[in-house]
Amino acid sequence: MNVAVVGCGQLARMLALAGWPMGYRFSFLAMPGENRGCVEGLGTIVEFQPEQSMEEIYEAMGKPDVVTVEREHLDVELLKAFQPFCAVCPSPDAVKICQHRGREKRFLNGLGIPTAPFKLAANDDELRQGVAEMGFPVLVKTCEEGYDGYGQWMLRTEEDFAELMALDSRPELVIEGLVKFEREVSLVAARNTEGEVAFYPLTENYHSNGILLTSIVPAELPSPELAEQAEEIGRKVLEAMDYVGVLAIELFVTDDGLVVNELAPRVHNSGHWTQALNVSSQFENHLRAITSLGLGNTQPSQCVGMVNLLGCRPTKEQQSLSNVQVHQYNKSLRPGRKVGHLNLWSDDRAQLLDQLNSIKQDLYGPDSV
Ligand code: AMP
């Protein structure tokens, strides 16, 4: 099986690392200037040249059986152009929905799935009117291209609003009401070409400045019904999109149940813990899903967690812990850059949380916990 991935980041790397033992071969499509360090040595890297025909690109990539993605911010037309040659999973239409926060929220609301209240603003008048109608505080986000908290403005006062208006230009924006949430969780879901669906247990996530720092499983939930509600949401989304592959759903836990923050049409940082213990990782299940195999086990036998390595390397002491699995992405250090993660596990959730927090503190200081 020959799998092509659009993108050369750490998610592409981990897909390939999961697929090599299965006998799969990989190629990666790099945009001009894209950093390729993560996938070096893991397959053929082809640089996208707009003047090349799709046939030439398809051939340069080794005539893949299936093309997949490791990020949602890409040219959907490019994905569509692969369709005469091979399968494309997830479909370009599914990726397109997830590329735009407004489109995504409308799609979810259309399925009866709650999101933050929102208004779209394509120009300054709509922005002024939208903020006035929603009232402070609001969170304003770019509709496209935003990730990890970038492209977001928290507006609490007229002064904050004036600062946003003083920017030279503004892309299309979504104005979101603030959701009062108790915690943040995510559902990593998989659906294969035959429509078989599997869910990993809900993951509880802790962010700092919009960037994921740690995850722990099982999530602590105010009521067990929330896990069922999450799977119901997951099933509806997967089926409505006729989705094939792994999809992640970021959720807020509120007093009124779950509210969806956003969808990611790909393997997800909050699912990295699935590389540990006896489960089929999200990477393996994504590959199984898009190559018409049955899905593997998604239920870990112990509590499990993950700490992101943001602009830092793990200490020798951390790497030496007997319940720690180290993943580094072959990236150079830059402040805040995701260069790796640690997975760790324990029979005891409280003990695991303590260990996660102590590693987090060692890496990022006492204020991080
Ligand atoms: P996002 O880029 O949409 O994933 O947002 C990054 C983080 O900002 C989320 O993980 C939340 O912690 C917070 N956040 C985003 N949207 C909202 C909202 N509507 N209400 C409250 N917090 C939010």
C-alpha cells in the first residue's frame, strides 16, 4: 500500500512511523519552502510545483493508492485534483468544512450540535455591528488559517475593540460568545471506508495561551452520560460528512452538556497518548480507516497522559523514567515550537496527574500547573 500525505510535519512523521511496520510506503507533498525535517528518511518527498501536471505529481509521488492530509489549511482544489487518480481520504468536502470556523459552526448547528454563539464579520461594519449585538466579552477569531490560539483577540472593553480596529487589515472574522466551561475535552474518532466507527475515550486537555500542554485519559467528567453525548456528536459528524479517517472534536464541558469548539479533519495532538499502551494508535487507525481495514482497539488498559515539548527537550531524567515514552520530531528548537511529546501511564489517575504536573513544572516553571 502506498500512502501519500499532503504535508511534512510531525503528524505526517507519526503516520509514517505507524505505517512502516504495516508494510506501507509513504510519500509526502511539500509546499515550496515547507520544512521537511520531520519526514526525512521516511519516504519520498515531492515538492509541489504549480507548473507540473497532476499526472506528473501523482507519478512523482509513486502512484499512491490513497492521498491523505496532516493539516486542514491547504488548497482543497489540490486535493480534488488527485481524485481522478486515487482515493482521497478524508474527502476534500470534509476538509473544506473544517477550514472555515463559520462554515464548520453552521454545519454543526445544522446537525443540532451546540457551538459557541457566533456571528461572522466579512468587513468592518459587520464587525462593529456583530460585537455590538453580542456585547462584551467576545472572542474574535480569524475564520481561516488560525490555530493554537493564533489569530484570536479577546475583547472585553471598547479599548480592546479599538486595538483590533487599529490593525492595518482584518481577514474574515468570527465573533464568538465566551463559553463558560468547566474543562476541555476532545474526542478522537475514526471511521473506515466501510462505515465502521470507533472512538477513543474522551481526553481531558490543559492549554496555556491556546496551546495544548498536557492531556490525560480518562477525562474526569461531571456525569458519565457526557461520554455518550460525545460519541453521539462524533457519530453524527462522521456520518454527515461520510468521513473516512481519524477526526478530532474539541469540546467544552459546560453545565448544560457538551459544546463543540472545533473539528480537526486529521490525527490530533490530543490523541498522541494513543501511541502508548496496547491500543491501535490514532495514526495506525487512520491508516487502517483509509485503506479499508477494520479498526483496531481504542480502549487503553491503564490511565495515560501526554506532555507536549514546546521549545524544549526532555531531560535525561525524564527520558529515563520507566513509564515514559519519548517522541521527538527531528525539529530544531524555537521558543514555543512543538518539537516532541512524552507519553506516560499509570494504574492510578491521581498519581499520573501528579507526575504530568511535575514534568510540566520542570519544563515550563511553577506557573504552568
Ligand atoms: P481554538 O483555537 O478555537 O481551539 O481556541 C483555543 C483555546 O481558546 C481553546 O482551547 C479554549 O481554551 C479557548 N476558547 C476558544 N473559544 C472559546 C470560547 N468561545 N469561549 C471560551 N473559551 C474559548
